[in-house]
Amino acid sequence: MLANQSTAKEKSNVTSDQNHNKGDTSSPLQQIPGLQGIRVNVQMNYALALQGKTQVDSSMGEGMVSHAWEITNNYSSKGKIRLDYHEPSFSLDKGKFVVKLPQEVIDEGISKWVRALWGVKGTLSMSMQNQVYNLKFGDLEERDKVIEEGPWHIGEKYFMVQKWKAFSDIDVSKLNTIPIWVKFFNLPKHYWSSKALSYIASAIGKPLCLDNATEHQARMSFAKVCIEVTPDHTLPASILVDKGDGVLTEISIEYPWKPPCCEECNVFGHYTNRCGKAKKTENKKAEIQAQVWKKKAEQSLKKGTTEMNGEMKTDEVEHSKELDRAESLDKEIVVNVEVCRSFERASYGGIIRLKNGFPVLAFNGLVDKSFDSNEIATVAICEGVTIMNSLGIKWFEIITSSVYAKGVINRIWKPPWKCLTQVRQTLKLLHTVEEFVCSHTYKDGNKAAHYIASDLSFAESCIVFPQDFNVDLDSICTADVI
């Protein structure tokens, strides 16, 4: 009985498909080249796509691609959320589409999110003015709960909630005070009072209030205090409390969240490395320092040319300096450098000349395939330091993108020089040192080469050794090899 019903149903589906195919000859999809004759079970395919499934067995049935229009209309008419098309803009500079959401759409999303986060059941209205959200709670208890349990975080953004004050405007660009929650551990029991905690919390900033558990001593593992801090305040990991009998008790401190702070603007709300003002200041300092180094280099070249009585040109003097440095190297270490992008190649030996005339120590040797980039970085730095010592250079800088290599070098050798992990940090170093070593791995790519090439214009003498040649050396070096 069941088999007969199934067979009848299959015949009915086939007849329906055939009748539908006869009426689809004028479908716009069938007029597109390449789509004629394509057979799929569109209804099943669409249903499975909604369930996150991508593979469809074609033996489950046949249909025409043009059925997709009907399927779409059927689903949109069954209560599914209908989406609208909004024309995006295109950035020629970035080469990507740029989508900008209207503020009312963002506000609607934030309102739904904070309502779920706070568990608000009463009314909650929201408006925005000068980058500050004004919230109006229908339930005062819910309002007080939101204020007390803060600060809140939406994504990576800090959401500070405080009571509204008449004739008081908040300027987020000048946020020089901010409340944070601070946990105090190892507190003696007789310090669990509002007066005692006020003294202790004052070591961090201005105490504001206690949380409910601390106020009612419902949780004795730590005290939680809301403290107002400024960008000038330090946030120590512990403080010492004098009991009065000459014995000092250490109180451990934990911060569930530390506000982002800009040293350049001396305000909260953003970090220094993301501050436009700080970048402008750094670029201005770099330009000034570049002029200083340029004048210094010109004076040095002029002096060298004068001493040679005009017999040698400036570029010949520079070439002579490079040859002198090359001759001081151990001949067994110096090898020619091939521009190679093989992952199996990494450093040791060789001198090439930068486009700006400075000597560069480069490396090119086969490395065991079992080595990872961190091991290659460590070996490369050790080889470089050995060569630097053979040149008589006792103080220099090492810059490597490998945190692992940095840790190994600093832990084993405990050197007097610095080992950093960011190529960008050369901008700061090159203003204070005359000799340094710079190392970078393939993952920095040509961006690292670009920074190195631009940074070296400030230095009087330097040695660079890439950890492998996935970086295009032609972008920073001349083709000739010394």
C-alpha cells in the first residue's frame, strides 16, 4: 500500500515537472548563454542550501534552473525575512567595496544587543548626540543594576554607563577620567570595611563605591571596588599596607579591564599606536632626524673627499668603505648571495650593497626542511652575532619578527644589546644608535624590506641579515655583490 502511494506520488511529481517545463520556454534565465540544458533539483537544492548543505544528489529529482525564481518567491511569502539591496561604494585607493551603515541601523542593533546583555525587561529608549548615547530606563532598579555591574564591553569597545547630570556635557575626545573595577586579594578580615577599603583603593585612584558582594561581605575571596582613574595614574599589580607595627602586608591587585590610554593625547578612549596625532608627531620627528643625519652624512662625505685631495669621487669613497668592511670579514663566512625565493633557503654569509650605499650582511644557505621559521630565525641571529663579534662591534641592535627567537637569545645570552620583534621599531632605534643588526622573516614580506630600506637612510653604518630570501632583495639592494 505504501509502495503504491509512493509510486503515484513520483508520477505526479514527474508530470508536474514536465508541465512546468513546457511553460518555462520564455524564462529570462533560459536566454542566458550556458544555462540551457542545465538540470538540477532546484527545490531540493534550495532547501538544502538553507540548511547549510552544499552537496545535492542529482538522482533525487530533476528540474530547471529557472525554478529558482519561484522558490525565492515561495520562501519570501512564507514569513521569511526579506532583505533589501543597498548600493555599496568602491574605494579606488583600497581596491575594495566600502559599506557604510546608517546611524539609525547601528543604533537599532546596539539597542537590541544591550537589552539582551543587560537583561532589561522594561522600556529602554536610546538616542545619540556628540558620540554619546542617552539611555532612558523605564525601571529604576534595572537602571541602577546596569550602572553598578558595569563597565560593559560591546565587541572591543568600552561602554561606560553613568547617571545623567543636568548641564553636564560629556566630550569623548577629552575623556581624562574613567571608572574601573579593581579586585583586591589577600585582605585581612579586619580590613573589610568601607573606611579601610577607601584608604587601600586610594593607592589606585579615587574610590567611588563597592559592589554588592563586597559591601555585604558575601564573598570573602576578594574585595571589588569601583575606582576613578586618570591617564596619569599607574595601575600596579600589588601594593603594600602598613599595619602600624612595622609589618608590611602585600595586597595583590587584579584589573578585569584596563581602559585604552593614549600617552600623546593624555586621554582615555584609544591607544597611542592608533592615534593620528601621535603618528603626525612621530613622522615630524623622523623628518627632523632625517635632516640631521643627512647633514651629518654630507659633512662626513665632504671631509672624506677633501682628505683625498679630490682624487676620488664621493661614490668611490663609499665603495672603498664597503671594501674595507668586506676584507675584515672571515673569508670562510663570506659567500655570494643569490636572490632566491625558495622556502628551503635561509641565512649565513655574504655582503651586498644597498641602493643608498650602505653595506648589508646577507645570507644564503640551505636549511633543513624540518626547521620551522622560529628555528631559522634563531640560527640566523646566532650566525649574525658571531660575525658582528668578529668585526669588533660590541654593541648593536637586533630586530626580529620571531618572538621565539627573541626569547631564546635574551634568555641564553643575556646580551647588552636589544632584541626586538617589530621591524617598525627601527624608526625609534635608528635615531639613537649608529650600528645595529636587523633581521626579518619571510612572513613580513616586502613590507619589511620597505621599512628596512627607508629606515637605513638614517643610519651611519648598519648590517642587515634576512632570515630567508622570500623577501625580494632587489627591492632594497643593488644587483652587484661585493
